[in-house]
Amino acid sequence: MREIYVKAPAKINLALHVRGLRKDGFHELQMIMQSISLADRIKLKKKSGGIIVKSSQTELPTNKENLAYQAAEIFFELNPELKQGVEIYIEKNIPIAAGMAGGSADAAAVMRGLYLLFELKPDLNKIRNSLADIGSDVPYCLEGGTVYASGRGEILEKLPFIGEKYLVVVTPSFKISTPAVYKLYDELEGYEKFDFKSVLANLKNKEEPDWNLDYKNDLKKAAEKICPEIKEIKNILNNTKAAFTMLSGSGPTVFSIYNSREQAEKVAASWPRKNDFVTVVKTIDSY
């Protein structure tokens, strides 16, 4: 096998609770993560040595700053018997810095793909531990699905799949820095109460998600202060027949869940803000 193509699905946060700041500088989190069908497409091609990253997006770094590059480095460190390298081409479909773990998804997909390309059997626990060093979302992105994530996001517990739901995903052109959102969050007074236990129990019991429970994102207030467009997008979505609307991660992406693909496509087709990235996607199970 000389080359292989792999998908790197994006994720959304159905709920995100910040429990506080840890001694190591990270935040203690509780999150419900969900994979969606929006995905980057990655081509991996064997080469004689070294790592090369190319991308369809010129603003994406292709050096060691790129998480996909870092994942490839980890792969070759874990498998020192391999004397070859890899060329990575990333076809970007997930908006950059959008709160949907695009970079983490690429890194995880590269790791999965390299094990397939070199026909090796992966030790998933070992790989997850290694990938946690380059990004808190990367271990989740290895398999995706509906997952309860805690710690700084690297402690994972698989949940029953919430089923196929149709979403409209909207990302304004405004880029948000995740560290800036958390910094502002820490500066805002007090932590809000969050009945995360009920949300988790609802999903663990294999019930249909009850969107009237305390599903929320603690980073909403900070993200909206940095990017006021988030409020405008949410207001538009709240005036549609959405069952549920939420900010994903640290933003600025907002998504709404609908009862049918037809409803979602109608909202996307009539979207009034012309510079936004708007797409209809569906939830997907583990991959």
C-alpha cells in the first residue's frame, strides 16, 4: 500500500461545563462531545523519509505547529522500526479556529491512517496517552461518537449514540482564540450553576436527549463578548424550528438541531448572513 485516504470528522459540544482552573494551568472540564459528518479529507502517501504537510488552506501551518505533523512524529516515535516517512495532504472542509476540533480531528485521522498505511495494529490506549500531549481533543477524535469527556478533555467515557440528528452549523468569519476565551472566562465573576449530572444521566440511560435539561456551554458569555456575532447567529437560529441551539466549544461556531433534514436544509438555504460558513450535517456514531 503506497497511499491512503482517511476522513477527519469534526465534533460539537452538546454540553460544556468548566469546573475550575487546575494547578497545571488547564481547566477542569465536563463535556458531552458528538461527532458530525462535516469532515476534512486527508491523503497519506509513503515517502523515503521525513514528514511533509500540504493543505488546501493557505492559512493552515504546514510545519511542526500543525497537529497533524505532530501526530505523524509521534507515530514514527512509537514505531521506530519504520525507516520511511509520509506526505500528508489535508483537504480542509472544517473551518479553522471554529470550536469544532478541526486540527485535533486531522491529527487523530493521520494517526489512524498511518497505522492502516503501514499495516500495523494500533494500541489505542497507548496512542491516546501520547496524543493527549498535543491537544486535549485529539484522544476523543481517534474514535468519535457520543462521549463524556472530563479532566482537561482527555478522560473519555463512551455513551450510547444519540441517534441520527440533522444540524445546521454556522461559523462566522471572525476567528476566536481558545486561550483568549478561557482567559476572559476566568476574569468574569463566579461560576454558573450547571446541572450536568441530569444531562449525563439522560444520555447514559439510552433515552432520547431531553433538550429541556441543563444543556449549556459555560464559555458562551466569554465567547460572545469577544465575538458579538455569535448572539446574532443564535437569535436567527432561535427564530427557526430548531429543537436545540448551542455554541460549540470556545466558538464561534453555533449549531442547531432539527427534526428532519428538510427543516435543516430550509434554514441553511435561506440564511441571511452572507459571509458565514453554513452547512447541513448529521450526527455520526464512532468511526
